[in-house]
Amino acid sequence: MADYEQNVALIKLAQSGDENAKNLLIQQNYPLVKSVIRRYRNKGVDYDDLFQLGCVGFVKAINNFDTKYNVKFSTYAVPMIIGEVKRFLRDDGYIKVSRAMKVLSLQIKKYMDSSIQTGKEPTIQDIAEHFDITPSDVVFALDASRYPVSLYAPIDNDEEGGNLADRLVVDDQSEHELDHFILKELINELEPRERKIIIMRYYRDKTQSEIAKELGVSQVQVSRIENKILTNLRKKFNE
């Protein structure tokens, strides 16, 4: 309870314009932001850019959070962070090129221009040897300098009308980690008896009869309570 009250106090300070409180909240919640953006690392966006987007969503969560929501701040912040990243991918969804690759591409172009002026156009192998990189890195760097492609641009000759985003591989492990985090937060928000039933049922593998005996109620009551809890959890999880 002390941690919750301290968190709420910092949020109120941040909402009143206290930048130190806002920065402290961001620093304390770096792990939360990172856990959310991990699922989007293979979407063609630089990790640093993803992290900044996550922080923007987190700050929006700070500004809009109301203790009347009766939920933990982290539970409220996660959808805000996800929303900010998804909004970027939807509205500005371009395949980003890393800064290092952009610099290398520029250096290669200068080298090629200089070589051509001396009367010799360098081959891929010449460029690779000059920069001490592999030929494939040369090709990638040169290709990276082209105009970026939208992740949501239609793919030519795709009869199903798909786009690049549809072809990207989803990191199942990251999805699982985020789902687990959200579920854990939702379970922590349950009433003590409801939380106890879920933990005994799904984390300790107890039967409804065993739980009923421990709580001093009927098996039918446990079944009804469990079904009600699961219905509410599914609803909140999918919001």
C-alpha cells in the first residue's frame, strides 16, 4: 500500500507540473516501457525510436491517470504505451534505417563519387575491402539509402491485398511476456478471495472441491465465482 500511495503522490506532483516527479516516474518504469516495446522490435523501427514512443505513451498515461479508475497505474499505462506505438506504425509506419547504416551509406557514396572522378567505378568487392566490411553489408547499405517503404503499403501482385506489416514475423515470446505481465496486474486487482481462488485453481492446480473445502463454501459457489472472475478478466484483458 505504501508503494501505491507513493506512486499516486508522484503522479499528482507530475500532473501539477513537477518535472522531477515526472522524470522519476519515467526512470522507475523503464522496465515496464521496455517490456511493452519488445513485441514491436521486428517492425522495422529503431529500438531507440520505439523506446521514445513508449515514453511518450507513458507520459500521456501520467497526464491522464485518475485514481478514481481504481486500477494500478502500471495496468493503466500499458495500453497507453501500446497505443502510442501502434499509432505510429499506422500513421507513420515506415521501415526505419539505423543511424549507423545511414552514415555508412553516405560514406560509401562519397567513396564511389571520388573513385568515379578518377576514372574508375569501384566494384562491390572494392568497396567492401576499402571499408573492411562484407560485400553483403555494402549491398545492404546502398539499398538502405533508398526511399523508405511504408509497412502498410500494398504488396504488388499480392492477390490477398496484403502489406509488408502482414509479412513480418511476430515475436511469440515477447507477446507471451507482455500478456503475462498484463494478466498478473489484473489478478492483483482482484478482491482477496477472488485472487485466492484463481491462484489456488490455476497456479497451484487445486480442484474446485479442494478450494471449496478450504474456503468453507460449496463447490457450486466456487464454480460460479470462478466463472464470474474469468469472464471479467477476459473482458479487461481484451480492452
